[in-house]
Amino acid sequence: MSLTLTFALSGLLTVPAYAGELNINVEVPQLNVAEYHRPYVAIWLEGADQKVAANLSVWYQQRDTAEGHGTKWLPDMRQWWRKSGRTLKVPVDGVTGPTRPVGKHALKFTDKQPQLAQLAPGQYTLVVEAAREVGGRELLKIPFTWPAKGAAQTGKAQGSSELGAVTLTVKP
């Protein structure tokens, strides 16, 4: 015996349309050291369960040197590597890019981009991790709610060594 069910969904199912935007500013500070190397930086979102919800950006050395290829040191960003990095096949279009020089770097993500398109409403944490050869490691976190409802949300974290100020603005 077989049973066939047919559903008509004309106008019965409505899915709320969420719109949103993340604006992130990451400062790479000037360090007064004898041997300076640009930091590797990973920027991602964690859900309330502390699992990676989206990789936003990963900055690393993309060319070969006498010391090898830059992917060799991606595991130095320990938190990101354990949670997500080791399963990624880099480069990832729209996510990975070269290391950045000293200064402030602005990133903008909209709900139309793959990183945020499937992000369910809820509580998240922006995580920024930096590691530098002949330097240290630093991890900063900023909690937020996605999507922002009404007014924009802002958050800030201040690094003490490898990162400067990191700011987040979540716009509806």
C-alpha cells in the first residue's frame, strides 16, 4: 500500500525577512621590536554553543619564503585552528587573504554574503585571534545578537599586545 500526500503552500507559509550587516574594525598595532613580522589573524563567529558559526576572514602569508609557505603557521592561531582551521582547505574565496600591515582595517559583511546568509537569529560572539612569529598570541571576543533589531548594536575589545582596538557594529 502506498500513500501520497500533496501540500499546497500558496500564501500559508511566511518566513521573516532578516536583513543585517556586520562592520568590524581591527587594529594591528605598531610594535617596537627588533624582528617584526605581520600577524596572522583569524576572525570568526561562534554560536552560543561556542562552535564556529562562520569564518569571516583569515589573514596569512600567502607566498613561499625560505622558511616555507605561510599555511605552515596557521596552527599558531590555536583557538581558530582547533575549532575550524584544520578542516578548511585554504585558500577560501572571500575568506582568506594576505597578512595586513600596521593600521586599522575595516571589514563589512552583509546578510547577502555566504558567511552570514545562513546565520540563524540568536546570540553570537565575534572572535579575533592573532599570532605573530617571534611574538605572542592574543584573542579578543565581543558578544552580540543577530540580527540587530531596531537600533544598531556596538561592541569593543582592546588588545594589549598583538591586537589594538577591535570594534563591532551590527546594523539592522
